[in-house]
Amino acid sequence: MECRLGATLLVCAANVYPTVLPLLCGAGFHSALASSAQSLDFAIRTTGWSSLLGGAVLMVAAMMAPALAAPLSHLWLGSPARYRWRAISLFGLGYFAVWLLALSVMFAAAALLVAAAGSVRPAGVTIAALGIAWQASPLRSACLARCHLRPQLSSFGAAALGDSLRFGAVQACWCVTTCWALMTLPMLWPGEHGPLSAAATLFIAIERAGGPRRFGKTLIARVETDPS
């Protein structure tokens, strides 16, 4: 089921990109990034809050689609049949709320970096270098391993509601710490936003399909056998 769901999500992501790119890769967005707060107000007025937030949600859904297959499968199989869609909705609420907050921080950090570097391109090179260093770090491996954890879910009552919401929020936190560089880099390369976003989605798909690394498997085993 997980493989079929992952393939379906990837197809949906490919269909979503033509809608997302004009919203988040347009001149208004990147002029706001280059000029920070002064142009951000103009970008918001021309694009609109609803379109901007909708585009952000669609971008996260498209780029993180490969990472969502396993958690959604866990929810689907671990929830009573009549409560499955409720559990998935609550998971999505927690997941996208955390990602929207994270994207706001990423945008602010990218704007500060652009201001310090003087233009968008040097800032993009800096993020790429930091991302490569982060990719090779043991700490990222630990964060990636946490992405593979699947908590026990309550089936009924308020506990079931809280478990689904918490699962989405926690999953998003580990996805943010794992993939922040992959999400920030396309913001800083206006002309290559689409290809970079698609490449990031493919990278996430390959990485998640491979499962946790050896360090991650050890960490997961320790967590799962912890009596607390």
C-alpha cells in the first residue's frame, strides 16, 4: 500500500507544480525576497494572502509528497475505518501548520541572508554550501531516523484526535529539520525554482524509499524498545 500511495502522491505532485510555480516563483515573490520587507507588502497585495498561503501549502504537499506516503499509510491502517479520513485531516492540520510557520522563518532568514550578501545568487550559493554540510552531518541522520518513527495511535475518543494531530506536527518538525535546505534553496534561485523543486522532490523520494541509514535503524530500535 505504501508504494502505491507514494507513486500516487508523486503523480499528484507532478500535476500540482504547474499551479504552484506561478504563485511562488513569480517576479513578485522574488522581488520581495531581494528587497525584503519593502517589496513583501507589494507582493502580498498583488498575489493575495489566500493565494500565497495556498501556494505554500501546495508547494509543501508537492515537494514532501514522498515523505507523506509512509505516515499516511500508518494512519490509514492504524485507524478504524470510519475514522480514517478524520485522522488524516487532523494529521494534515498539524503537519501543514508547522510547515507554514517554518516557511515563514525560512523566508525571513533568506531575506536577511540576501541583504547581507548583497544579491540573491551569493545567498543561494551559501545555502547550497550549508545544505551540503548539513546533508553529511550525523545530526541530520538522526533527524531523518526520527522521520521513520511511527507512534501508537489511539482508536477512539479525544486521545485519537490528539494522537493524529500530534503525529502530524511532530512528523513535520522532523521533516523541517531534515529538509530545510532543500526547501530554502529554490527560493534563492528564481530562474531554476521549478527544476530545483522537482529535483528536491525526487531526492526526497529516493532517500525515503531507502529507509533509515544504519545509524537511524539503531536509533529507531532504541526508541521502540524504550519502555517509557
